[in-house]
Amino acid sequence: MYNKPLPVPDADTKPFWNGCREGRLLVQCCTACGARRLPPERFCPHCHSADSTWQPVSGRGRIYSWIVVRHPVPDDVYGGDVPYVVALIDLAEGVRIASNLVACDVDAVTADMLVEVVFEAVTETVTLPKFRPV
Amino acid sequence: MWALKDKYAIVGTGYTDYSKNSGTTVLNLATEACLNAANDAGLPPEEIDGLVSFQFNDSVPATSVAAAMGIPAARYAVDIAGGGNAANLVILSAIAAIEAGLAKHVLCYRAMNGRSGFRLGGGRAMQAHGITQFTAPFGWITYPQAMAMWCRRHMIKYGTTTDQLGAIAVTFRDNAVLNPRAMQRQPITLDDYRAARPIVDPFRMLDICLESDGACAVLVTSAARAKDLRHKPVYVMGGAYGGGANQGDDLFDCLRWADHSENYAAYIADDLWAGAGVGPEDVDVAEIYDCFTYSVVAQLEGLGFCRPGEGPDFVQGGRIARDGALPLNTHGGLLSEAYIHGLNHVVEAVDQLRGDAGARQIPEAEIALTTAGAMTCGSALVLRR
Ligand SMILES: [Zn+2]
């Protein structure tokens, strides 16, 4: 049984997680000024408009920074996963997302490495966007 | 900007034993440290009328400490929701309260059973609400994992190496060896640092602060009142709190922060130095918030001790040792004294400025810097004897 933290979607984030379930990476986009934003938020930080849409993005980006987790916390949850990579990824469309880098030797990660999204259904209701080297 | 140069002072400090298992309650720790601070100042606890603390739901409210101390009329009892970022903010808050006439003698404390009770590094709930929806499901959960991401970005941008960070761990431990309060008093070498267990690259065990049970407290009052008390006052020359845009939905959150090779320090430096009327070159000793080795680098750069990217070189060659040009963390810091969440840095700065630091005393220390925070927001003080 899946025992890692699961996102609990709320009014602002539900479209994002629904998109992941459909295999689409969606980014919030301000209707008034066009600025893209992620993580989602009710009001545009640039123009304060509450109107937004959700737009699919390419799912491609570059590694901005990354860590390799070697000591599992908590041990009973991540003991079987270490070492694993968490990365901040700058998507081509100009927003940043945190995720795991998969299908990659943990010691082979480099800055600016090109990556693309892959979707991992971890439970019947939750699909996580992860990334692999292009 | 700060407008109260030298008008307020720290007149007492107090602390408990720092340990892995206090065997007592957080309330008892807080009360002991606060009573010790009042006694140190020579002020009857009955005259305390304000208490300010900070916590993550891991401590006790200021009102309960006031009651435990037998304070008849606490007029300003405030709990700030915060982490290390708030360890100097509590003092600014105390000063603001006194300046506003809300209190006269304010205790600032931090108390926690941080090892035997609630462990900050111990992970989070399995349900990811709010902003943690975008971090925790990927196994990005603990503070070492958070700060390692910032450190890596500095490495990418400037070529910083772990060996350079090792100099910080080794130097602070050298200081802790001379500090009777310190939890870690065995000297370490750079080889020990290199051999330490990898926790989360680029951090090893010796890059990461201790977990501690304990409490410390400082007593703040006006400069005029301070003159009547037991010790020579330690004056607050300047102080600042803040950070850049997008300080996050919680202390972990840095998803919207623009450049992780710099932290809050870059955003408070101008106010801090202008308010204090001095600059980095005037500091005799600095107690820098060191939840991780790397955190020191980002703050030295941000506060202008060196330029961005130069911090890793700056800390080499003995410059930050007790006999160097800028002695840092003379008590051993969070890395080797104890993790009392940065308020223990203020206690040490007061010891240094009073000339009470014993074997680790920096001769003729007149001006000290303390900082608090490592990521998007934080606080700092410039103190003088
Ligand atoms: Zn907008």
C-alpha cells in the first residue's frame, strides 16, 4: 500500500491534480495579464486578478537545482527509496516545479540537464508528475 | 528603517542545560531560563511585564511562562509563529513594545524539547495540504532537504565545494571545545567532516545542526533603565527583519523564490547597517545562524562581508577562527553548541561583549552581529558593549 504523503487538492489546486490524472501538466494562467503561475493561487501576484485559466505546457524543462536524499526520513516510508533525487525544474514556459528525477543515475544529474514530465499513478485517485532525462 | 540606535539594551541572559533529554517539560525549561535571565540582570521577576517567544507549536505560550514565574501583571505576552528567522525578531518586538509603552521589562525566550520531544527535522504529516502538495509528495520534507537545495544552487552558480563548507564545521567545533554549555566538545578535522555520513547531498551529518532540549532567554529594557541594573548594558545599535519577494507559504516553502543562491540576508543588509551606523568592517565578532554550514555562507555574502560567490573562500584560512579577522560562532553555534533556534547566539554575543566568555573570549570585542534565519526571511541585530 502506498504510504507516502499524498496531495490533498483544494479549491485552487484541484485543476492541477485533475490534469495530472489525465496525463496533462497544467499551469495556471492569468486571464487579465497573461502571467503563468505555479503553484496555483487565487489572485494573480502581478495584477491581482482573480480570473485565470489552466493551460497545458510542454512538460519539458531544465534542472535548476537538485538534492540526493540518502538518509530516509521517516525511515519506514523512504527506507526503500534512497537514494532518490528531488529537483527544482524550470519549465520551458517559465514556471518552476519541484519533483523527482526518475530513470536517472542519482550521481549523473547535472545543472541545466534537459528533462521531460512522466506521469506516475501512485493511487487510484492521485497521479504525480515526475521527470526523466530527455 | 530602525530608528532607535542605542536606546535599548540587553541586560540579562539565562539558560538551562542543553541536552538530548531534559527529563522535564518545556514549561519548566522556559521558566528556568527566564528566571535566570531576570536574576542575571538583578531584576526582581515581579517587575517583568512582557514576554515574547517564537515557536512551531512545540513550546509553551508566553502567558503560561508568566504565570509560572509568578508575574503579577503581564502586559505584553506574545507568541510569534516562526523558526530561526524569528530569533532576533523577538528582541525587535520587545523593543517595539517598550517604545510603544506596552511594557517596561521584556523577556525573550525560546524553549523546546527539540530532541526528546518534537523533532523539527523529523518529517511531516502523510497528508500534504496547502503548499506542501507541491513538495512533500516528492519526498522533499525535512529542513536539511530544503537547505540542501539552496546550497546546491550556490554550488552550480559559483563552484562552491563541500570541503569549503567543512572549514565552517571544523572552526565552530573548535570553539565549542572551549564552551562549557556546548553539547559537542570533541574536536573534529576536515577528514572527519569528509567521512561523516551522507544525509542529503550535498550535506553530510556534520553540515547539519544539533537537535537539543533546552531553553534560553534574554531580558530587554530601555537604555535609561539598564543603567541601574547589575551588568554593563549591551546596547542594540541596530536591527532588521525581512526578506525578498515571495517569502513562502511556510518556512520550508521556497518554490516562488527567484534565486536560491542568495537568501534573506541580502534584503535586510542595507537597513541593518544604516540603522546601526556601522558596517561589516566594524564587527568584532559575529554569531551567524548556522542551521547548516552553508547557511553561514549565504548570510556573509548577503550582509556584505564579501561579495556574492566569495563566501566559500572567505571562510578559509582561519579568517573566521577566534584569532582571525572575523571570529564567527564563538560558542560553537547551532552546529556544535546547541539548537536553541538561534536565540543562543544572542546569549553568546552578550557574553562576548561583557567579556564573560572565558576561554573563548575574543579580546576587546566591542561590536557583535547576531543573525537568525537561513532561507526566505530572517532577522539580525548589531550589538555593542
Ligand atoms: Zn495577472
